[in-house]
Amino acid sequence: MSPPKIILLVIYLVLGLCAVLQGGTPLGVWSLRILLLLAVVHAIEVVVFYKLAREAGGSLPLHVLNIFLFGILHANELKEAQRG
């Protein structure tokens, strides 16, 4: 896993912990809003990059999950792999 993907997972973890542990506070509310916004943006990216994921070979569900989690980072990795 690439360093940018690890950093993103850490950010998701921190936002999730803030949303759960600080539920009623402004920090918790904004953390949840940011996570929801990221989910919407990444869902759009899944639609945009679905054809790329389908053509990449391997596990389509795994590619779709990776695009949902990492967005353009994973799409760029798929493009580089296709170039050879």
C-alpha cells in the first residue's frame, strides 16, 4: 500500500474517532460532515472510474472498493498499470 493511501486511512480513522467520541460537540459534528462529504465525492468517483476498474483486470469489487476509499489515487495506479 502506498504512503498516500496509508495517510488517507489515518485521516479517515481520526475523523471517525472524532465523530464517535465527540458526538455532540462541534468537532464531532464537523468530522461526521466531512466523512459524509468524502463518501459522496468518492461514490461519484466510483461512477466516473468504473470503466477503468472494469478494464483493469483482477477483482472488480476490490477495485471499486479501492476507488471508493482512495479515489483518484487508486485510479492513477490503475492507469499506470495499464500503460505497463
